[in-house]
Amino acid sequence: MCFSVIVGRNASAAGHVLLAANDDWPGCPGHVHYVPRRAWDGGDTFLTVKGTPIPQVPLTYGYTYSAAAYETGTRRVSWADGVNDQRVAVSMQGVYAFADYQKEGDLLECDDLVILMLERGRTARQAIETAGELIARYGYSVSTIDGAEGTVCMAVADPEEGFFLELGPGGYWCARRVSDDQVECRPNCFGIGEVDFEDHENFLCSPGLYELAVEKGLVRSGEKLNFAAAFGGDSTDLNPGYGGALNPVNTLRKWRVFNKLGGLNLPPEAPVYGCVPREPVTLRGLMDLMRDGLEGTEYSLGTAPEAGRFHNPFWMEISTSIAQGGTVVCMIADLSPALAQELGCPVWFAFSNARLAPFVPCYTGGRGLPEAYQRGECGAFNPADAWWAFQETAELCCRNYEAIAPVEVVPVYEAMEDRFFAALARAEDEAVKRFGQDPEGARDYLAGVTGAMAEEAMETALKIGRRIKGKYLCNTILEWI
């Protein structure tokens, strides 16, 4: 299960769009990779998940993306969330209650589309239009990910605007623009309500969408089309654990967004996925949202009997909170247009549960994160791999959550993040000075700064892990250590 949030440009304290995404896939190590911009020859192809090549475009943009170490078809890693060098961000979450009109020969899967959108997207709107053109030509099918054979909802954003794009097998889709003054989210379900087919500024749709709904008996001719109600539903045999829009794993995560940011106390099942925030959302505030465990609410997981006497809020495999014990990577894209295009914008990644891991930055114009962040295999524990280092520390908190997490882990990472934010501001100023004389040197400089931060973060995780293992033996605290 996954979760995405888009902050409209006027709802953002920085004045540009922010996008955040949790990739939740218990047990699968997370990677972050960088793919440089590339020119292609006329005969070059893009290899789809199903193994069918399709023609490549003459130029693909560079991009940085996170993914889970889980093989799907031809793809070594699956479920990508990323940002390209045009400052276009794409993330996705699975949907498991949907109308399935897949046709024989439908080719593309969600794991194809997100990469194709990052490769070819100049703006969020154009990336969605590109996806629509590809679907019209090649078709769109249910994912072949083992155990997660669903469809998808994508968050797509650039500095000026953001959209949620909801896709159904068989090629039907709809995208709705997030209002500039709102924060909007998606858990594992469709959320687009009534579609205004005349409003081309705020809605993009597959050709014949309304006619398909009428043909299938989802809406009567002449009635307004509610996309989520018509094409979503609330039950499925594919993955009942995630369910549809009224499943608690979906209602409570979206509820927490408009409750925490907007102060709204609507029922969780209300068909509301966003709000006007009470105050502009900062980057740090968005990080805090993605770390939320429903604490201080009537739905807090830390007070449930299953949380044990140490009140661990991350005991659920499929959780009703935004922060998850099974999070692979949390990505936050700060789509700032402040720096030159060649330098890009900062993207922050937290490996494993973002509550119990630090956010580490890199720049879309650079070369990504160090090698340790680019590897890690399922079932092969190796603390030399960044994901395993952070995951082990997070798991060690389960020994005595109340004593370990708020004392040994969270404040250490918070202090480190404070240093990162301050250092990054200084580094950006220095990079701007260098850029005029040496653009490539400016990129190298920023890559060096963020690379050192990533190495410090991993070393800190390993150090914390050693301390926890030494100080907390089972549930006994050795106070003298």
C-alpha cells in the first residue's frame, strides 16, 4: 500500500508545489537510482514490463527515482516514484477496487507508465497527456506484480500545478487538478468525484470516458459522472486487505490529512481527500505529515491492545496511519524553480519508516545518492546497504518503543536534519555563485554536499543501531551503558 500528497502552490509556504509519497511494501528493500538524460537513435526502444519493446523518443530526460527491490517482468525493481530534470514529479499507489475492462493485447502497466512519464514529461500536464497517448496506442492492463494485481492512481506535479491521475485496466482514465490553495491526498483508492468534461483546465480524461460509463451501465445518459463511484467501488476479490474507498486503511489516512492540516473533523468515510490548510505548509510540515501515526487522536494505533505495553504504533502490517511499519521509501519533492534547470531541485528520501529514519536530500541535476543507497535485496540482510541499515534501527525500536524511539532515535535524526537544512541553504548559495563560471562544477559541488550528508545519515543509523542493541537486551534497559 502507498500514499501520496500534493500541496498546491498557494497552499505551500514556499510558493511552489510540493509532492510527497510513501512507498509501502513490507520486507522489500528500497533503492534510489539516477538515470541521466540521453539521446536515442531511430531504432532504439523502451522495453516494457511484459517484455515488448516500443519505440523510444529521440531525447529522454534525466531523473532520480526510488523503487522496491522486487522483480516484476523485465523490471528488476518495481513501483517507482521519482522526479525528472524538468522538475516533474510522479508517484503512485495501488488501487484494488476498480472496474476491469482490460482487453486482450493491452500492453502497458503502471511500472511502465511512471518511467515513461519521467522520461518524457516536460510539465505535469504534458506528462499526463503523454501517458494518455501511450495508453491509446498500446493499451493499459492490470499490474502483474505478484500479490498486488491491481490498477493505480498517480500523483503528478510540477512547480506550478499538480494532478491526481486515476487509471483503469482497459484504458479509461481521468486526471483532476489540485486547487492551488489546497492540499490533496490519495490512499489506495480512486477519489475523483464529479467530472466536468467542459473544464479542460482542471480535468483531463481518456477519449470516450463518458460513453464507456453509459455503455457499461455505470451512469445513465445525461447524468453527471462521478468517476470514483462509477469506476471504483468498495470491494474486490483481488486484494480485500486494501479494499475500496470505505476500507479503514483508506478512510483514516485521508482523514488525517484534512484533520491535521485543515482542522476538519468530518467523518473518516466522507468523500473528502483534501482541504485548505489552516496555515501554509512548509517542507518540514509535509515531512511531519508523512511521519504521522495518528497519535493524539481517537484512532491512535499506539493505544490499541496489539501495540503492547510499550505502545508501538507500527505493529500493523497493513496500517491505517500515514506512517507505516512497512514503508520502503518516503520521497518528498521540493519542486523549487529557484535554481538553474541544470542544477535541478532538491528531493528528499527517507529509507524505511519515515518516523524512524532521517530525510536525506539529493538534486535532480546531480548523480543521485551514494552506491549504498542503490542496492539491497529481499531477505538478504546487509548493513552495508543503506536500506538495511535504516530498517534495522527502526525494527530495533520494537524492543521498547516508548523508551527507544523518542529518546535514542527521533531526536538524533531531527538534529541531523536541522543541520542538513541549514547546510543545504548555504550550499545552494555557493552553487549559484559557481554556476556562472562552471556549470558542471556547480553540479559536482552539490552532489558532493548531498553525498556527504547521505553517508553521515547511514553512519548515524548504524551507530544508533549498535547503541540500541547494547543498551536494550530484550526488554531490559542497561542504564549504565
